[in-house]
Amino acid sequence: TNNNPSSATTTTGGTAAMANLATTAGSDGDNKANASKDMDDDTPKTFPQVLMEILCNDEDSDTISWLPHGRSFIIYKKKKFAAQILPKYFKATKFTSFTRKLNRWGFTRVTRGPEMGSYYHKLFLRDDPQLCLRMSSHSSNK
């Protein structure tokens, strides 16, 4: 499919409909900006976005927090994390479900060295939260 909005009206099918929807969604002169803003508000957050939100909450820093360099995070208290934090943010409240989701999103668990037990992803960085929007989930069915 062609993602260029100017050529969308010449194609058939869903792309033209999407282009028309985007240009007619708002009621004032700045329709496209309003349509995309509204979509952002209604779109559920991705797993990395929710995880970023958890890590930004200083109240839970004794349970889960960034490592000082901000490139990986660690869960200090797994039982407390599963019992108190997971239910606030996710439907699944088992720690194993959470780790499975980390794996599906491409996180790597550090298995040796001083940061052992922490989780890392090249697009998940404390100082660049928008970068996590480029992450994608990999299906568990192969």
C-alpha cells in the first residue's frame, strides 16, 4: 500500500477510505491534526508504553526501577511487583505472563555480571521514551 496521502485518493480500497476519514473527521480547519490527536487518545497503549509508565512512577522504585545508565531496568521484588503493580496496569497478574510478554516484545534478560536479572531492549531507554513506539511484538506462534 502507498502511505502517501496525496496519492491515496487515486488508489482503490481501504487507503482511499482512510484518507477520506482523516480529512473529514474534525469540524474545524485543522482536521488532520485533530483526527490523529483523537486517535492517539482512544488507542490503547502498547506494552512498552505501559512499562515506561510503570518505570516513571517513583512510588514503585523500590520494586522496579531503571538501572543508573537508563538502558535497562530491574525488578527487585517480584512477588510485590506481581501482587501490587501488575494488577494496576495489566489484566494478567502472573509474573510469568509478564516475563513472557517481555520476551515477545524483544527484551533480553541480562544473565551475568553486575546487572544480572535486568531487562534490556535497544529501543527502550529512560532518556528517550518516544523510542519505544518503534518496538513491535513478535508472535509466539512460529
